[in-house]
Amino acid sequence: MNINLNPEWQAILSDEIQKPYFNVLMTEVEKEYQSDICYPPKDLIFSAFNFCDFSNLKVVIIGQDPYHGEGEANGLCFSVNDGVKIPPSLRNIYREINDDLDNLLMPASGNLEHWAEQGVLLLNTSLSVRKDKPNSHKHLKWNLFTDAVIQKISDEKEAVVFLLWGSFAQKKGSKIDRNKHLVLESGHPSPMSANQGKWFGNKHFSQTNAYLKANKKTEIDWVL
């Protein structure tokens, strides 16, 4: 399978993508796409990296796996293609941004490429999924690759903000060096968690920008 990964990330992850498990992973992913309908489109599997250069990376948001409905996934966690109905979790993210930053507009699009281009890595733990079958590619060991990505960022970058929403993301980010990075945790923005009072009011977006500003980095324009 062709690895559609930009040159900077290719260099950063060169050791990882040469490991035997990664070759097996790519072979298995290719088989899945040949035998079933899978998302995102194959050429968008690594979009999170291609929209966010390692050198410009300032924030990491960790998701679980891509949306599994037709035409939804675009390779960025929590993000959907233009024209797709905004999913409930993303709608709750927008609501928190509005409350946190005193913004009054609800975006019409769920496409988060604007965040990624500013240095937000929107990283799913699994980068592919079968149609209508959430978590169906968990067995492919994408987690080994994405664990390595998170470790590489933790080790080689300085003053990155990691946003860990829900217990799954918090476990995924358990080895991040908190002495050199800011780790913000809250409940997941899904309706079940948000309605239990575990999401709204976390103020992660203003806290992220305050930290970036304090570290002389450009703040993120969260308002789409």
C-alpha cells in the first residue's frame, strides 16, 4: 500500500514505518479496502499528518477511530467533510468553544482542516474503519503506530498542548511528558458524557491559547 505521508513526517517517522509490524499493518489495511467499504478514502488515511506539519505542531487532539458513515470521514478526528451534518460530539465541541471564547456563531461546517493547518494534529487512534462498523480496525494494530507518534511528539517537541477527552484518550496519552507539555483532560464531548456534566465548562480552548501565548507561540483561531 502506498503511504501517502508528507516528506517531513516521513523523515520524523522513518524508523517506525520501517518496522515489520508497520509493513504488516499496511498490507492488512490494503486487504480491508479491497474486500470491504472502508473510510476514510485510502488517500486520506494520513490526512491528519499532511495538514499539520511536525515543525508547526502545537496542539494534539486524540480521537478513537474515523466516522463510519458514507462520505463523513476525512482523516481528521472529530472532523467531517463539508456538507455532512455536524455530528453530536462536534456540535458539543462548538458549543464549548462558543461558551469559552464568547463566540455567538455556530459553524455550518464540521470540516476542521482550518485547525489542522494552524498546527492542531487531529489524530485518531485507528486511522481507518469499515463502513457502519465502529472500531472494526482496532485489531489491525494501528495503536502501535499512533502510540509511537504520540511518544515522538512528547520526546522531540516542546510546549505542546495535548487535549485528552474521555477515558480512552486519557489512557492513550498516559506516557506524555507532563513536565514539558500541557495536558488538559475532561470528559468526552459525546452527548452521554456532556449531559452528565463532564464536558461543558472545561475551557480547554482558552487554556490552550493562554499556554501557547505564554510560550511565545501563535494562538489557535478556534472559530470556524
